[in-house]
Amino acid sequence: MSFDTKDSGMTRRSFLRTSAALSAGVAAIAAGLAPLRKLGQYSSVDEFLQKYYKELTPEEMKAVLARIEDEVQRQYGIRPHVRDYKPMNGVEFVYALNLTRCVGCRKCVHACVAENNQSRNPEIQYIRVLKMPNDGTFDVDKGDHNYAPKSVPEAGSFYMPVQCHQCKNPPCVRVCPVKATWQEADGITVIDYNWCIGCRYCEAACPYYARRFNFTNPSIPPDQLNLNMSYLGNRPRRKGVMEKCHFCTQRTRAGRYPACVEVCPTGSRKFGNILDPDSEVSYILKNKRVYVLKAELGTLPRFFYYFDI
Amino acid sequence: MNPNPNTSIVLAALTVGFLALAFSFARVPARPGLVSRPPLVPREALAITPGTVRISAAQLVSSGGDVSGLDCYACHHKDSPPEVKFDAEHRIILPKEHADLIISMRNCAECHPPNDPVKLDYDASGNVIVPAAHRGLLAMAHGHTLRNNNCYNCHDRDQLDQLHTPEGVALKFDQATLLCASCHGTTYRDWLAGAHGRTNGYWDRKAGPIKREECASCHDPHAPAFTGLIPMPGPHLLHPLHQQNPGPTKGPDDHEL
């Protein structure tokens, strides 16, 4: 056997050239894949590949809920109880708020933040309490939500809390390009935080300024986390998704009152099933003077303001 | 196997390359941990409490024994204070005599037994002169213009542990809601339907109990109008110009009688 360097094809020069090309190629691949390292918002491949909410089978939903519990435990060090509460049969939720009684104490705002695991910093709040001049107007542009007197109510003002009106004809649902938000059978408009792409069209479409966007990763002190969570409700959100009031699905779909109703010291907030003729909201809509905010837009809210006098 | 050295070199280089790739992925930093910040709103401020400190002894014990807003010395003398006992969890142990006592505005008969009736003095216009011992305890402010400030409009002259309606129907203290209803009929109608007053618990009557508050749980019968609450902080102001307006400062207690 003759030793023919030309046939073997491997000289020192060709070895160096080949290895240089190879390492350059590997470096190029690594550089090309580098953006994947920033895909940190998806904690797992399962999350990235999760199916649309309405297409999930019960078994798949179970796996998704377990995965979310794992994620929350990893991030906050506490294991929550995440459930997928479904609408109840024969139930349509309606909210009524007594403008005669509301004193603007903002307890509802902070009870909502605590119940629904909203970001504390940057601050996200679903309820905005407007101090309105008592001159017969309902022009929300005249409202002030930064009032900070020593004591409320102030003379010459009334207070109008505004939150998601859970419209029967919701403009926010129509503009969503990926169907990440929809209206459920009990009237609650929900958001799938895993499907939302964060385009904020819904925020622009909402005439009640009800939707909030997570510009950064939300921060919640782990000891203040509400561990009773629902998939479409108060489970922790991530950067880049929308959120809004969902009538506390984790409470109301289990038969309880929303947190804002329970905390209201003046009893201004009323909630119930409009299909039940004996519920307090049925009584209010039958017997009280009722006002619908921006009724001219045809959004048909399920949120009514009423008066005692 | 082909002993071609080219193949070995390429395989070795690929191995090294993938190891380098794996190493670079392994070095992906974990998610940044949460920055711990002080809570913006104290949790205590969110506690579900009625609008005033009217509370029965049974509720008091179940609430953890917060007596900061109550005035025990309205009946007890400061010179000989009652001995307060606490259980292992630092909750106050209330004596049996207090079990059904409404603690902020007292049942007259607790201090004035029926066999020792009180003599009332009236001023020239016929209003009751509040005795010195009661000043600051009973703020008589029932009604906006015409003060409903004659004790015996509601209390029974002969039996101080009883109430009576203007029509003369005798009522026990725990039936005070019916006494209120004898004048405030429309509000009572709303309350019965659930449209007035606080409602806690379950909207779905099949799922669980509903908790209603009676009139005197929130309103002081002697001064039923609310005096005002300290508002909780508003939304954060991002623009520094607006931050010159400071938020509400902490007051002693926003539940004034």
C-alpha cells in the first residue's frame, strides 16, 4: 500500500481550513439560535404548543392546569389551586351599582387587586373610581380618578366606579384578531392569557377603559398571592397579555359574590343572576331608576348604575 | 466502518460544536427573581368590617378580639377596670355576661336596671338635656333637620331593655330592625329585597348561606348618618408633576361613629 497524500485529501493546510470552516459554521448556528434563549416567557414546550382553549379535551385541560400550578410554584414558591370554572346553566350575571350610596372609598379597587392577583408594581387595577361633579352630567371626561381628600364623600361630587361592563355586544371581542377573548354563556367576557398576542386592539375598542395591558412582567409579593385561581380568571399573567375584570370567575362560578361586592362598606354594589326573578339585581332592574353608561354606543352592558331616590 | 480520517474529524468537530451549543444553552440565566417590595396597601385595611364598630361579643371573639375601637369604660369604671383574660392565641376571652351584648352603643338596661329608672331633665324647648356622664358617648343626630332626639320616641320609658314603635308595639333590642322599619319603610323594603345594605356570602342560595347585616350593624341608631371614610390610595401617578399632590395620610380609624 502506497502512501499517497493527494488521495487521502488531508494535509495540514486542508485540516486547518476544514476545522476553521466548521467552527465558523457552528458559531453561526449558535448565533442564529441565540434568540431562542430569550423565549423565556414560555416556560416549557408544552406551553408553547398548547391548543386553543375551546379545543382542549378535559384530559388536556387537566394537564394544562397541572402545568400552570407547576409554573406558579416555580415562580412564587407556593402551589396554588387552579381550576377551569365553567359557566353555570340558567345563569346570566348582572351587576348593579348604587350611585346614591357610593362614597368613593376605593376599597373595591384594592380588594379586587388582592383577589385577582393583579401586578402591584407596575400597578394594574381593574376598577377606576371617578369623582364626578354633581351638576347633572355623566360626561366621564369631567371625572377625576386621582382624588385624595382626607375624607370622602366630598360635597358637590358623586362617585362612579367604572370597570368591565361585560357587554352583550362587546366591541373588544369583535376586534380580537386571534379570538383570544370571547363572551361566555353566563355573560362574562373572558381572556385566554395563553392565546393573547398582546396587540391591544381590544383596549382601544373598549369604550369603558376596562382593559389593562402587562407592559412588563407583573410583580406580586408571594405572600399576597391568592391561591384560589381560575384558568380564565385570576391566575398570574405574564408580560405582553391583556387582562380585565372577569366578575371574579373563581368566586362567582362557585356561587359566591365577587370580592368588590363583599368589601363595599356602603352596600352600593349588587350582583346576581338576572334569570332568577328573586335575585336582588332583578328587583333593582324592576323597581329602581337605572342608568347605563354610554348607552348610545349599543354595547348593551350587563353593568347598571342605579339610584335610590 | 470506513476508517477514513475525514469522517472522524468531521464527527469530532460536530461533537465539539454541539457540546458548545449545549453549554451555551445551559448558561441561559434563570428568570429574574421577584423584587420584594413592601405591600402598597396594608392587608388589614382590606378586612371586611362593617361601617362602624358596632359588634356583638360573639362576632368580636370570632374576629380575633380587636377591641381597639370599643369603649369598655362606658360602663366599667376606670378606677376599677375589669380584668381582661386572653387565650393561648392572644384572643380576648369574654365573660358570659357579655355574650349577647352589643358593644358600641349600649343597652341602657345594662347600666340602668329596670328597678332604678332614670330621671330625665328637659330644656326650655323640650329637648332632653344629655347627662354629663353620657356626653361624648351618645351623639344624638337622628334626622337631618328635625332632631329625633327624645329617648322615649324609641326606648320604652318603663322598661329600658325594650323598644317601642310610634304605634306602641313593644320590641326587644334584637328586633331593632323592625323599629327602624316603622319609619323607614321604603328602605326596609329595599333591604328585604337585598338592594340596601351589605350582602356577603353566596349569591347562589343553593351553594351556601347568605350573610345580611341588620340596620344597627352599620348605622348607629342615635346618629345613623355616616360621617365619612378615609379613601384608600388612588392609582400611582407616573408623571412627577402630579406627585406633588400627596395621597391621603393614615388616620386613626376611618370607621367613625
